[in-house]
Amino acid sequence: MTSLNVLTISNCGLNGSLPIVQGLCELMNLRELDLSHNNFEGILPSCLANRFNGSIDHLSPLPSLKSLEYLDLSHNYFNPITFSSFFNLSKLEVIFSDDNNLVDETDLSQRWVPGFQLKAFSCSRCLSTKSGRITPRFLHYQFDLQVLQLPHNNLPGQFPTWLLENNTRLEVLNLRNNSFTGTLQLPNHYIPNLLTLDISFNNIQGPIPTTFGLVFPNLELLNISKNDFEGVIPFSFGNLASLTYLDMSSNNFSGTIPENLTMGCSSLFYLRMSKNHLSGQLFPANSNLTALDSLYLDNNHFSGEISHGISNLTNLEVIDFSNNNLLGMLPRWMGNKTPLVDIAIAKNQLEGPIPVELCNLKSLSFFDLSHNNLSGSISSCSNWSEIRHVHLNKNRLTGPITSAFKGCSTLVTLNLRDNYLTGNIPDWIGNLSSLSILLLKANYLQGKIPFQICLLENLSLLDLSNNSFSGQIPHCLSNITFEPTSRKSKISDHGIISSIGFNMSSFLQSTLIMNKDGKLVYDYPYYMLPSVEILQEVEFSTKNRILSYKGDVLNYMSGIDLSCNKLEGEIPPELGDLSRIHALNLSFNNLTGSIPTSFSKLNQIESLDLSNNNLDGIIPPQLVELNSLAVFNVAHNNFWGTTPERKAQFGTFDESSYEGNPLLCGPPLHKACTKIQPPSNIPTDDKGDEACGFMDLELFYVSFAVSYMTMLLGIVAILYINPHWRWAWFNFVELCISTCYYFVGINTRKRSSFQIV
């Protein structure tokens, strides 16, 4: 195939060394060669790479492939690839070498100029440590670059302004995730062709130059997140009329959002200013951002009410205003924003009821109003057919759960902890087939734990602690598999993958096309928007403290917390079948019986708390097989006998794990074991409900009244039956009265004498 122009062997799963491909070096007319996304390894064949020792001046000419214009070696295992390998390919215009080991062995002092002028160069995670992690030297001789990508290479030094000065045709510049420092210096002339600039995840400091919007007037995508920029947002940003994507998050910007930005950037659809020091009104009253669908202003210092300027943003799909100082009530007009998919306004000071108008948001998927002062009952929103995650924890919500979320079969997370909810867990909870996280901690719920919870096959986190649940622990909880799932941490794709619809997994793709003159040209879809990972966060008590879980940790975390209730009866031995569970807390209840020996099958358990109950018997010695156990607590029960053998994890538990069991002996307790006998009558240890935040005052008053009346009636009965005691009692009372009169008389005479004096 000597006339072949284009050869693509991409994503074929091939491996081994490339020279085994017979005839490759004989394709004299080959103009495009794509070997990307395979498992090729070793060195390049002689027709693609020069072999040299010593001075670069002694390079031998390539035997063939001098017509090559496009070369893609990305995502293989070639090692090493030298820049000088391609210097004699005079027609070469595109080199992609992502995820290979590329070595820059050239030396600027030798003034050896490469024979090509590239239009596109992509080298992500490819620079070898042999190159000293410096910007490739041959780029100093490139003046026709349109696309330059050097992300994830840990490149040091100042921002390379010279790249912009040398390449006036540059359209895409991606220097993401390097180690550039110092301030951002701009070229002295306009760069009208630059459409994409990504310098995120660096250490660039200082303010943004005031002329930024004038130097890059046609920018479409700007990402300067994860740096150390400071100062106010330049007024010239209002000149970026073509801007569609702007990420300035995780910096030190201060001041307010300039009104000219919201008026001039009418094409903006993605705006992220999270984690800065911005203040003032949440959003300018006058806004022309009619295309905006994703707005992230979280973790700033915005104050006041949710501004009416946002009500003009008719296409909003994602809003995140969390962790600010917002006041007032949730505006009812939010219910008219029917495109809304994600709402996050947590950690503010909002008050009043949740507007019933929000039930009109049929596409709502993520709803987080936690850590506010919202009150009233939870409305039943039958229209929420797409809802996946609900966080209303740490508010002042009251009343029963009733039929709220009854028809939400897609619900994955229901977090209602730390409110004032009353009543029972409704039976329809079993219909939430997708539910994975159920958190109802610290409310005033009561009644029995419904068996319908056992129908939640996807459940992995269950927290019913600090309520007033009674009855026995359902045996059927063992039906839940507690398998890990990524649905718990993932919020939604919307707002992360923008309306452009680009594939987030790659940054750049190039297609060779034939123009009307019969010449091969390169059509670039430019830049693929960087993926912004947005994960929900959940708190769960384990290992004697409250921990926060998100991302993969949340996906794999599983646990049951039924502590601080009024549960009774024995621990179901079926709970030993929960082999995937990581935390189990049954403390501060009225449980009786012994620890099931089946608990030795809890292979992945990390925290097991059975303290402050009425459990008895011996502690099963088989528990020492739990090699993942980090916290073990059986304190304040009625256990007797010897503590488990101090080996493996049990060698790390101290006295506090066993205290409050008078008949328990052995290390780490200071009580040595003698002859072990089962107790005939062990007094019930006072657990102290106040440790869970409860004290039954009604029981206290009744007990006090009964005790007082019993003592009084007992004294009367004794005096009535025994005349001798009755006579002694009357004499004692008469003596007390006489003594009182005597002292009163003395005090009266003293007072009279004092008045005379």
C-alpha cells in the first residue's frame, strides 16, 4: 500500500514492540499515523526515531516517512521517546504523545533548529524526569502553534509568557496542573485567536492584570482555579463577550461580582467562583446572563437575602450558594425555575418554611438545605420523580414524616437528622427501592423499627440513633447486603458535563480532513471541558466520633447505628451475617442476653459498640478473629468471666472497653481471674440515659411520690400498732416543742434588752 496516506491503528488492544508491524517503514506517502490507545512498548522503529550518541549534529537522516504530517503515539508504553527523533520530519505538523515517556535531550546552546513547525503539540503526563521537568526547549523555535497542551507535568518556574509572544496564532493553551509560580505576566500585544486558556492547579500569585480582557478579547473558555490569585475581579472581564466557561474557584479573590461581567458576558453558561473571599450581595440585580445554566458561588462571604438578580436567570439548572451568610426566607420564585436540577444552599442562616412551590421542580435531582434554621413541616412533593439526594439535616423541621418522599423511587439519600420530627417511620419507606443512605438521628421519632426497612436491599448507611424507638431489633436486617455502590457519592452529571456535550475523558481530538483544494488540513474541536468532580458529603458516627465521608470512601462505607433508644430483647444472631458492614452501634439501649457468637463472621467490621446495655454472659472468644476491628466497647453491662485473649486487634483495646462489668476479669482490667463462676444475681448497672441526652422526668416524679407516701404510711402504721412507741413518739414531739419555746423566750428577752439599751 505504497500510496496509503492515512493509517489508524487506534484502540485495537495491540501490544508488543512496534517493529513487528511489517512494511510500516515502506509507507513513503504516509501523512497521518495514529497508534494511540494501545499497549505498544519498547523503542520506536528506525523510520520514526533517530538513533544517536553524543552530539545532535551527527543525526542520520530518516530512511522514510518524510511525508508524515500527523503522528499520534498517545497512551502507549514507548520508552523513551526523544524530541530529536522527529527533527528531520520537515512536514510534521501534529505530535500527540500523551502518557508516554518523552525526553528532551536537546540543548539551546547548540542552536540546532528543528526542521518542522508544529500546529499542535500535546504532551500530557509525558515529560521524563531526565528532562529536569522543564518546558521542552524545542518550543522556543515554534511560531505556528495553534494547540499546545502540557498538563500534568509538574513544570516549574514563571508562567511562560514567551509562548504567547512567539505564537500569535495560538488558539488553545493548556498548562493545567503544573507548578508555575510568580505573577501572571501578559504579552505586550493582543492575542485575538486565543479561545481556550487553562492554567488551573498551579501556584500563580498576585492580582489578575487589569488588561486581561483586552489582551484576550475572544476567549471562550477560561480556567484559573486552584491558584493563589488575589485582589478584585478586573473590570475588563466585561469585554469577554464570547466567554462561555469561567472557573475562578479556589483562589483569594475579594470584593463583589462586577456588574459589567454579568452584563457583558452574555454567552456564559458555566460560572464557578467557589472558595474565595467574595462578599456583598449574592448576585448583581441587573444581569444579562440568559444562557447561564450552572452557577457556583459557595464558600464565600456573601450576605443578605437571595437576590432577585438570580430570578432573571431563566435557564439555571445548577446553583450552589452553600457556606455563606445568606439570610431571610427561601424565595417562592425558585419554584418557577423548572430547569433546576441541583440546589445546594447549605450552611447559611435561612429561616421560615420550605416553599411548597419547590414541588414544581420536576427535574430536581439534588436538594441540600442543611445547616440552616428552616422550620415547619416537610411538604409532600409528588412531582419529584427524579430526586436522588435530599439533605434537610440540622434545621428546625417539625411534625411527622407523613407522606413526604412517598413516591420517590429514585431516592438514594434521605438525610433528616438533627431536627424535631415526631411520630413513626412510615411503612412506605419500603417502597424506596433505590435508598442507600437513611439518616434520622437526633429527632423525636418513636415506635418500633418497621420491618419494611429490611426491604431496602441497597441500603448501606442506617442511622436511627438518639430517638425513642422501642421494641426489638428486626431480625430481617440481615437481608441487607451492604454492598458498595458509586450512587452514594455521585450527585449528577448535569452541570459537570456542559451543554456543549464534549467527552470529558479527553482534552483534544484532531481530525484530518480534505479541503476543497485537495489539501489535508486539521479540524480541531479545540478543548474538552475539564471535569469538575462534585461529590456529596455525609456524616456518620463511628469509632467514637463523628466522621465525614465523601467520594470513594462514602461509596464503600457501611454501618448501622441504633444507639440511644429504648430497644429491648436479645441481639438477633442473624446480624452476624452482615459480613460487609463496617460499623455497628447498639449502645445505650435495654438489650439483654449475650453477644451472638455469629458476630465472629463480621469480617469487615471496624467499630463494634455494645456498651451501656443489660447484656450478660461471657464475651465470645471467637471475636478475636475480627482482624479489622479498631474500636470495641462492651462497657457497663453484666458480662462475667475472662476478657478475650489479647492478640491481634484485641491487644490494642484498653480498660475503657470493658469497664463497668464487675464480674469481668483479666487484662487490660486490673482484676485478676480466679475460679470463674457464673453469677447468681448481678445488679443492673445504671447506664444513665443522660449520656444520650435523655432524662425521664415523669418516671422520676412518680418514683419520688410513691417512696414518700410509703415512708409516711409506714410511720403511721407503726405508731398505731405499738402503744409504747406511740407514747415515746409523743414525748419526743413534746420535748421538741418545749425546747423551741425555751429558745424563743431567750431570744425575745435578748431582743427586749437590746431595745432598752
